[in-house]
Amino acid sequence: MESNVFDTARLPNSAVKILVAGGFGVGKTTLVSAVSEIAPLHTEELISELSVGVDDLSGIEGKATTTVGLDFGRITINDSLILYVFGTPGQERFWFMWDELAQGALGGIVLADTRRLESSFAAIDFFETRGIPFVVGVNCFDYAPRYQLSAIRAALDLDDPVPTLLCDARNRESCKNVLLALVDYLIKRAEASAPLLDARR
């Protein structure tokens, strides 16, 4: 997908804030790191024995660090569009920070893991409740089960317009495609709402 297919004039401004949310250990920090053109900001800490009985490490037993604040990166799509990408902490005890991080966000990415699809529901509910448009990126972990996108969409109970695509959070081009899919979705929504706004004037 090439960035020049987007008419960025339909976006409200040239600097767009994007929020990446999802369950604990789905790859949010990895995605921000892979796609950012600047040295990304991370607030990671080592997982200690204090997490035992608090954080669910089922399926991600090898995870050694966790985001306790946010991840931040930036990517320039073209001369008129820069995306500022904010990654949320995944553990439930840090979800209170999501509202603060969502302030000013134009859209979101729900990063999903087929080994633990249920961990995506909180992020989906978060965006839907606040009316923030989002896409779903299914992070293809090594040795994780592979499913048809239609089956994943059904399992997540997604509305028809919500774009869903496979990705590899370690690969910059793959992550960029997820971001571009979100930008495309935002533009289409803006174009669809423009006639309604004109009719009300």
C-alpha cells in the first residue's frame, strides 16, 4: 500500500495522534519500536515476583519486561502527514492511563494475538465506547495458531466497517501497512460524513 493514495486534505491536521492498545504482551512496544523513525520512548520495567498472581502470563511465560507508562514513536507518511504513535500499557492495573493517553487521538489500533484473542476485548470496548475509529492488527507470532481473518472478526464480534489485517509487529513495513490502513479508514469516514455535515448547514 503506497502512501500517495491518500488524500490527506480530508484529515483535520497534518500531525495525527494514533493510539495502539491491546492486551498484555501482544506486541505494542515492538510495533512502536519497529515503525518509529526516531528513537522510540519506552517506559519498560522488568517483570518481577511482584507480578505473580497479579498479571496473567498465560501463553507469554517468556516475557521479561512490561510497559508501565507508555511507548511513543513517530512516522512521516508523506510531506503533509506525520503520525505520532502512542502505545498503552497492557496490564489491567494500568488501564486507568488509557483515557489520558487517548486525549486528542484521531484513531486507534487494536493489536491482537490469536493465542489470547480474549485479551483484545478491553481495547475494542475502549475505542467503541469513546467513538474512536480503529483497525485491528493481528500480530502473527511464531508458532501461534493461524486463522482466517473472517474467523478472527467473528470471534472479536467486529462491526463490518472495521478493517482487520495480519501483521508482524517486528517488521517496519508490516506495521506501516497497519497504520496506512487506519489512515485510509479515517479518510473514508471523513468523506462519508462530509455530505451529512453539508446537508445540515
